[in-house]
Amino acid sequence: GRVAGAALDVFEVEPPIDSKLIDHPLVVATPHLGASTKEAQLNVAAQVSEEVLQYAQGNPVMSAINLPAMTKDSFEKIQPYHQFANTIGNLVSQCMNEPVQDVAIQYEGSIAKLETSFITKSLLAGFLKPRVAATVNEVNAGTVAKERGISFSEKISSNESGYENCISVTVTGDVTTFSLRATYIPHFGGRIVALNGFDIDFYPAGHLVYIHHQDKPGAIGHVGRILGDHDINIATMQVGRKEKGGEAIMMLSFDRHLEDDILDELKNIPDIVSVKVIDLP
């Protein structure tokens, strides 16, 4: 008789059956319906609407099923890396024109302190989108990869790359391997800083052409001449090489997609090894 009364709304087995507790005269029991009040339903509707809008705008959502749960603070910190990782995956996929067996992702610096599994899922989704007809997103990317025999992994590294944060991706195909290193600079955006061992620096967006060539006089000039003959303006050009006279790369950006006949002309330049078109959002 020391307890004046009890009010309960959750039970170990629901609905409760033959419960002496519920029948007790000093107990008030209600169904497990706290989320079904008018106020709760309005709050849930508002939250769902906000998250659907976030997803429609290409942003990560905080309460998605089958994704890591994040606090608002964690969500805000990870948001800049979300779309960038998706773009990285898309870029690597278009550079790798063969079946892929494995995608290995490594994080260094400040980004390694965040929820990297969410970033990995975004990168994997971006990688798969150019390769599959089905809809791919952060939720199903892992399943889609496994269904196609593609393994993936992430690693936190203590190495210092010289950047405040760094994302490295290595893709292993049936014949070749392709690697990429990138960094995200606050208030400046994401940059690709290495491709297949070549140091380079470019912003991954829009219509790009990736050219692998021999580091010989005239190679870049031949490319410029052909594009000029077709009245095509080069928006930006970045080049990189490992050693003088050896292999080199160039990444060019344009205001529009290049036609196949122009690409064929570029491929026929004697010192050109390969030409790949990359179209990014």
C-alpha cells in the first residue's frame, strides 16, 4: 500500500494477456500509442517531409533505414564529403573501362574521425551508377555490389599525405588497376590531387576528357590544334607527369560533351596512349 498508483503504457508482450498488473485497481494502463497522438503525428510528418526534401536535393538524410544513425552535429560535419565522395566514385568508374573485382577506400586526416561508413556507401553508389541500370543509392549500394561480385572495403590510415584530409580509392579490375587520391578544402571544394600515381590538381565536375600520353614536345600542341580546328574552347587544362620524357596525363574540361569523331582524331595522335570522356554532374 505504499505505492499510490502507477501509469504504464509499454509491456514486455504486446498486447498483454491475462495481466494481473493491468487489472490492479491502482494501475492505469494505456496501449503503446505515444507516437499516435495528434502532436506526435504532426512532428513525424514534418520530419519525414524535411528528410525527403533533403534526399531529393542530393543531400544525406539523418534517419534513413539501413544507414548509420547520426546526431545533427555529426550530420553537418559529414555533409560536405557526401556528394564529393559520390562524384569520386563516378569519376573512377568512368576511368575504369573493364569489369571490376574490388574497390578499396582509405581515409586519412580529419575525415577519418567522421562516420566514414556513410561516406563509403556514397562513394560506392557513385561508382555503381554508370555501370548498372537499376537505381543505386547509399542504402542498397553494398547489396548491388555484392550481387555483381564486387567486393569493397574501407581503411583508416595514420599516414600523412600532406593534406588536412584525404580520400584514396584503388579499383582492381580483371586486367588493370586504377587509383585516385582526393581532398576536400572547406570553402573551396573538392580537388583530385592524384590519378594512377600522377600528381595533378583539378575540380571534378562537368565535361572532362582524360588523356594518357607520352611526355614529348608537341603532344599537347596537337591536342590543342585539333580542338581549335573544331572550334572547341578548352575551359581548363591540368597536366601531370612522373618523369621527363616518360608517361604523362592531361585532364581537360569543356563546356559541352565532345563528339565521337573528335575523340577519334585525338586517339590517332601518335603520342596519345588513351582518351577517355568523363561526364560528371
